Amino acid sequence: MKANVILIGRIGAGKGWCTRTLLKEYPDENGRMRRGAGKTVMLLANEPGWDETNGDLTCDMGFHVLEHLPYNAPDDQYIEWLEYIAGRSAADVKEMKLGSAIKLPFTNAWIKMFGLLNKFVCDRCEKDFGPVSAWNRDGEFVGWNDSYALVQDGLTTISRMAKQFTAGPKGSMSFPEYDQSQQLILDWIMKCVSIQATYVLIAHMAREPDEVEGGTRITVSTIGKALAPQLVLPFGEIIVCRRDVDKYTWNMIDVDNMHVDQKARRLPYKANINPSFVEIFGEWKG
């Protein structure tokens, strides 16, 4: 049975590294092969540096990668943009309506990401795994016991690309642009959690006002305080990844009293859980 999982935590908390435990077998920190949860992992890498964390994992192990980064304007184009807004106030730039020629490269980056769901081709082995919606359904890519997992790293960059789709290179958005960016992110998340394969989203932490109980709460980092509560609703597991010196754990209770948004369907509500997807799916028995 599939699962929808959010991994949240500070930088260096082991969010990306623990996704290797989704595999049938994986090398641990000492290079020893361990049994994992038995899945083929399809990493949609929206942030650079995935190879520093999981570069030792090969396609033969079942770890496939498709990298799609936000649009990064070349120097001459960025200089042209700076010259265009030079002398304008920040308020004027915020309300500025950009032409399609300026926004097009940023718009295309978001549209292309949706297209990747229809044709997921590994950057390394160049195998075409077809549409994500076909995984674990009828067809070539059917496997035992929910055999595919889509891992996306991560929400911070998804938010950035949605902002760029709406506002291009502007540093801040008008209120209509703000609302549209939030809706784009929500549409993307709802698309991904609805697939038959397991979906794992990696996210950073942010502290937002708690409008229900007062004070503040720790939740996923995205655009605006109103969006995060909507994004986490369709996920069954919201896991806090934690590092104490050299020990990595998953925590389903608020061990640091940070008022963290969490949810568990298969994991127990306790601290210091082994940071492995075997805790959710069980060990591969093949």
C-alpha cells in the first residue's frame, strides 16, 4: 500500500540520506549493504547536490534520478533585468506587470516540471519510465507491493519555481501573484499525492503563527502562512528528521517542544525511531 510522506528537518538532519532506505538494498554509512523497503526510487531532484548525499546509489540498485532545477538567467539577461528596474522603487517593481518575453523562461520551467510527470526519463541510464500515473498500475512498470516511490527534493524549490512562474524575476509579488503562486504549489502537491506510487516530499522547517491556538508552530517552509496547513493535509506521515551530534533519528513527538505539525498513520507516536522506511513498509523479503 502506498504512502504519502513529508520529511522535514533542519539542514543536515538526514532528510535526503534516509530515502536510500526505500531501496531493496542500500549501503549504510559504513558501506555495509542493508535491506530496505524494497522499492525502486525515482528522485525528482529540484535542488542541486543530490549526488553528494546519494551519489553512491546506482541505477542498478534501483535509484533513478531526473534533475530539474529552477530557471537561472544568464548573466547578460540578468544585467538587462537590473537595468530595466534600476531607479524604480521596490513598491513599483512589486506591482509591475511583466511582459511575456521576460517571464517566458521562468514560466517554461514550471510547465516542464508538470511534463516530467508524463515522461520520467532517468538522467543517468536514460531509461524512459513513462508517466508517473502508470507506476503500480497495469502495464510494464507494475511491481509487487507498491514497488515505486517518487521522491521530490524539495518543497523550497517547488515554491521558488511557482513564484517565478507567476512573477518572473521580481523579488516580491503583488497580492494576486501571491495567491496564484500558492494555488500552483497546492495543485502540484495534490497531483503528486494522488498517484498510485508512494510520494515522499523533502521540506525545510519554518515557524509560522498558529491562528488556532495562538503562538507559533513549526511547519513546512513554503509561500505564506496560509498555505502550509493545506499542503500537509493529504500526507499520512509528517516526520521530523533530527541529528544529535552523529546520531540520526525520526521523531513523531515534539521532543524539543517546538510545536511541530506532525501526523502518523503507520509510525508510532514516539521519539528516536530508526530513520528508515522499513519502519513504514517493512523489510524487503525478495
